Amino acid sequence: MNLDFFPIKLTNDRLVFLVKIASGWGEIAPLSMNKELYDKIIATLTQLKQELKPIDIFSLEQIPLFLTDFDCFVRYGVEQALLHDLANRRGQSLAQLLCKTNKPKDKLKINALIPRVSSQEAGIMTDKLIGQGYTNIKIKVGSADIKEDIDRVQTVRQRAGNTIGIHLDANGAWQQDNALDYLSLLSPFMIDYIEQPVKTLAELAWLNDRSPIPVAVDEAVTSLAELKIAIKLCCCNIFVIKPAFWGGILPARAGLELALSQGRSVVLTGTLEGAIGRWGVYELGRAYSLDRACGLTGFDYADAGLDYTSLGMTAELWR
């Protein structure tokens, strides 16, 4: 199998690697890049280029065998390219390859993102996002002053009306002793759920029993073992799964299946990467017909000139 890779900048100046293995594409998109990591990724892909030459992949079960020692972002990009090539050779979409019924959902809902900006900026962004057709909005909270969060959320709800779904993400910014008070202050604004309001699984389990807003686990769970612990502790009814943090689409699929089998909901999200990386997440969501809006905000590739349709990418994730 021939492997090629291309360092390329996103339109926000973030550096990522596009990986092409035979006919398949993937994306390696670390959250931050420095020279040491850049050189390490190049060395890893150069070595893999030689190792893959005499090999052909015929099944999903073969793919993890080549990914055991890789960084999670490298695993995600290489695995995505291998999966895409396998799907192409079988005449399937990536979603069909991942779907056990071979009948994936046609389209997924995608939520927009409003970061920790002023309430005035949040209002302007809300008007624009609704004009673009979004029906679900994720708002970042966890500001130093809870009043800033309340003003931001209140403004978005007022501008969006009652038909737009809104959920929050605190990225573990709150402490157990203030989180419940903050959630009570935010609950009047019709919030669907909040991602990772506190850091640890033990804190999440305590809060989940008391919160007026449904709690979702995100950063605290990035593996099957951690997910099993979270289920045992009753930390939440919603799991946010980022395949890049889990080290690939297949590990994330295992976590998704376990969560669904235990009656939990799943939200798939990207990590603000480019369109190819987000597309892999989107296809996994289609394979399991997820109902909740996925977090697939990200960026396009600067001056890449890629024809997404020719890559088999049908989702408009670069808008």
C-alpha cells in the first residue's frame, strides 16, 4: 500500500497533516504543533510508508495491528485513511463500512459553536448562525465571572428563540462546590445538557445526581476502560466522544456501542480540525444514526484546492 503525507495549514493557521494511503484519506491534527512533534510525525509516517508497502488490508480487524504505538492523533489519521481505502475498494461509503446494518443515516445534525465571547458578540454570532440554517448551538461557559456566562447564554436564547437547541460546555472549569449553584442560575434558559462541568468522574457522579441540567462527560473519558468506570459511577446519561482523543474511529466506535448498549446517549465531536478529519467523525455518526447534533465545527485547508466530492465526502462540513 502506498502512503503519502502532506503538511498543510488550516485557514486558522493551524498545521495538520493529510495522509493518503492507496485511495484513502485521513487527517492528523494535533491541538498544537511544535518542531519536536512535527519531526516526530514525519519520522513516524516515513517509517510507516516503508512498512505498509508489502501489505494489503482486507478487513477491519487488520487495521489496529499497525497502530499500536502511535500518538492518538496519528492513530486517528492513519486509521481513517486505511478505513477510507477499505471502503473504497468495497464500493462503500465510510459510513456503510462502519455500519453493521449497512443502512447508515443520510444526514446528521451539526451544532454551531459560540466561544467565550461577550454577550454582544454572542448575539451577533447567533443571528449569523441561525441564518446559515443551524438548529443547535453549543455555548462555551466557564468564564472567571459566572455573570459573563449567564449574560452570554441569556442573549443567545433571546436571539435564537425557543425552537433552537442549546447546550453548554464548561471544559471542567467549575469546582464541585460552585457548579450546582451555577447550573441552577443557567437552567431557566432551556439548556439541553452541559458538557464536563467539573473535572473528575467522582465530581461528575456527585453532580449528576443533583443537577437541574443533564450532565455529559467529555474530557474525563477517552478510553473504553474509563467509559466503563463512568457508567459504573453513574456519572451521566450522555457521553461526548472525540475519536481523535480516543485514538481512532474504531476505538471510538467500541465506546459508542458500549454507551448505547447501556442506555446512554452519545454525541460525537471533532477537535476543530479540517474537513477530512471531521468527515471521519461524521461518517461514524451516520453509521449509528445518532440523533443528537454532533460537534463538527472546524476549518478548511488553506490553498489546498481539494475536490471534496472526488474524495467521497458528501457532508458540508467546511461551510
